[in-house]
Amino acid sequence: MIKKIYHKLKNKLFNHPNLPKHYLNDLNLFRTLDQRKRFELNNSDLFPCLNDKTEKTGFDAHYIYHPAWAARIVKQINPEKHIDISSTLHFCSIISAFTPTEFYDYRPADLKLSGLMNGKADLTHLHFETGTIECISCMHTIEHIGLGRYGDPIDPDGDIKAILELIRVTKSGGSILFVTPVGKPKIMFNAHRIYDPAMIIDLFNGCEINNFSLVKDDNDFIFDAALALGSEQTYGCGCFWFIKK
């Protein structure tokens, strides 16, 4: 039944008078040139993609640059094991190829890859012993804690509790890779918070900032940026590498 409905919708789309001529022209040209007929090409299987003929490949600057930034730092540190809490799955799945990685989330991910272990964790009550982790990351995550978006309890101070836990479990001299939206401080409930970079520095009391990098509002990435530049953004992506004292 679902398949029949799908094909009806596809045929309706194909016959729609507003379907762009360039799509129909490309389809007719392909059919004319396709002399070998290696694949079936039926109207019921058409899947018009109409917005991809762009001069350059588009991407989400926040979620391309910040994992790339963090992966380079993990490679530089070369820890025996890396712990990641709730960052994008692209990050843990890739770095586990060269660094044994444990990934934890409030909603565990069923990932099955060599070098990667998965589990459940609550950022406000981490199960790790105090001062035991050499290298930990928590990226584009803290801004959500306590807003209930992912089923977590409502808690206006959930982000602060989570940061204190990251600091607690990291050993002296260990690294914390932390990423969050930066700019004018505000809550866009229930999506996320936006922080002034100075707020983050204050919250990571007992840690030294080793690097601050930034994805600006114009999607430009600046390695080793000035904190003040982060404050000027509307929705920038602040990347903080902290060393616990």
C-alpha cells in the first residue's frame, strides 16, 4: 500500500505543470543518449532533485569545521583513549579509525565499528571517576542541556552542571575539547543557548584555554581567533581547547 501511494505521488509530481523544464529536458536528453539501457528508467521511479545545480558544494559550516578542528587536536594529543560525550556521530565514528574511542549519549547510538564503544551517560551525572580522563570532548551539546529538547529534565542550570562534570572527570593536564554557539547571550527555547565566549572561560574555572577557534556568521573558519570576535557573532561556533590545571 505504501509503495503504491509513493508511486502515485511520484507520477503526480512528474506530471505537475510546475516541474522545471530543465529537469524534463535533462530527462529526455538522458533517455535519448541512453542507448545501452543498462538500468530501468520508469516514470514511477523518478526522484526529482531540483536544487543541486550550484556553483559550489554547500555545507553546514558549524558541523564541518568543528569536528575537523577537534580531530586534528586529538591526532596531536594522541591519547591512549578518547572519550566523547554527545557530539556529532560523524566525529566519534571517524576518529575511532585511529584512536580507541568511547561515545556516550543521553540517547545511546547503536553504532557498530571497530575501535568504538557506545554507552549511555547523563552529562549532569557522569559515571567516570574524578580526575581519570586524559582527553574528552563535548561539542555542540552543552547548549541543549536542561531545555528538555532531547527528553532530558528541565533544568535552567543544566549546562553549568554538565561543564562542572566535564572538569571533574578530567585529570590534571588533560584536555577538554568543547564547542558551543557563541555570540550575544540568549536562550532560543527549546533549541539551544548562545554564550559570550567570556562566559565559557568563566565556567571552565580551573582550566586554561589552549586554543579558541571560531566559525563566524559568514561561515568563515578562523583558527586561533580572538575571543572578542566570538562575542560579535549572532550564531557563531566557538571551539575551545581547555587544559585542566
